[in-house]
Amino acid sequence: MTDRVYPSSKPNGNTTAVTTNTRLPPPPSKAQQPNRHPYRPNSVTNQRTRRRSRRGCFCLCCFWSVLIITLLLLISAIAGCILYLLYRPHRPTFSIASLKISEFNRTTTADDTTRLTSNLNLTISTRNPNKKITFYYDSISITCLSEGTQVANGYFANSFVSNPNNITIIRSSLSSNSLLLETETVNRMRSDLKKKSGLPLKLLLDTKVRVKIESIRSKKIGIRIKCEGIHSLIPKGGSGNSRNSSSSSVAATVSAAKCKLDLRIKIWKWTF
């Protein structure tokens, strides 16, 4: 049998079909995401939100604190201005009327230690220059110093009232018994007593005062009065080693003395 050849339905051309075995690259794989529930919030986002809320609360508290303090200071300043314009308050003044030394004996023992026995009489006047303000004083602690060394102390035990436009006289006795003195202090006292002016003395008065303005009373406030510029000689027989003192007293020079009043503010254990 003979094989028949059927013509192809495609046109015959000179083109040749080229087949290649190249493969296309696979599509890029997506980054794998951690498996978590869709309703679970992100922990990092929660931490940031909490920090922001804490910072916001802290800033808000600081703002209100500063605002309240500013308002209080403003109200206090306005009240102080009104009080000053209405009453014109002034501090009380203090002055030394007299200071007399009746005994000032230094005794040196065999072991070269020097002890002081003294007796002083002090008179102070205080004046209230205000018209509608009254001062209520507690007892007064008084200390007499000579260039930083205590030579006598005493008290004015009675409390008193200083009325408006009034002068109050205070009298007190200061003393010391066998007060131990350092060698430098003894030598300095000997040098000062050779001068015409005599020993430089300083008085410290510590007390508390309450202020009354019409029907308003304040709390007790600590004050200190410093009186400087006092000079005095000592009675005869008080510069040697004898314990016997002269019956006559010596008046100190107080014409140049000046007294200054300072507030004593106590914060916890410290007093300013």
C-alpha cells in the first residue's frame, strides 16, 4: 500500500519555531507575619500611650500647682498692700537707757585657768510707733558678749504689752558665776581695759512677739534684738586676781549704742 500525504493547512514558510526550556522566576514571597489574633492590641503602642498619658498628667499637675501658688502670692501681696495703706505698720524700736557694771572679777587659779564672776544692771526702753497696732511680748532672754565671748546672761521673766504710741521700760540683772575664760580672751580683755573706751560689749535679746491689729491677732514670731556700740570700764579691784569687788559700780557708755531688730524664722531644726 502506498502512503498518502495530505497537505498541511498551515502555510509553508521559511520560519522555524524555536523552543526554549527557560523557566520564569517564582513570585517574591511575602514576609511572614507573626500569628496573632486580630483583636489583640500592640504592646509597644500601649506603652507609648501610657507614657504620654503620665506625662500629660504630670504637666497638668505642675501647671495647676504653679497657678495656685502664684494666685496665693498675688492675694498675699494685695492684702499686704491694703494693710500697709490702711495702718502704716512700723517695727518697734529698742534703745539702751543704761548699763552699769557692779562686779567684774577675774580669778586665776594655780593651774593657770581664769574664771569670771560678773554682775550687770541693764535698763532698756522699747517704743511702739504705731497708732493702731499693739505688740505682746513674751519673756526676754538677754546675753552680754565681749567680742564674741559671753560675760553675763539673764532674763526678763515677765511678759508685757506695748500699746500704740507708748514707751515701755525694761530692767534686768545679768550675771555670771565662775565662768571659764580662755587665755586669748583674758589677754584681749587686759588689752582692751588699757584703752580709755574700755571693753566693747554687745547685747543680744531673744523673745517672741504677737501682733494685734484691731481685732486681728497674729501668731507668735521670734525676734532678736542686737545692741552694739557699748563700751565700759570695770570697777576697781575687778582687774586683778582678787574676788573682792568694789561697792561702787561703773556706768557703761551707751550714747553710741544702736539696736537692730531681726526676725527669727525657724524651719525644722534651723533658725534663721
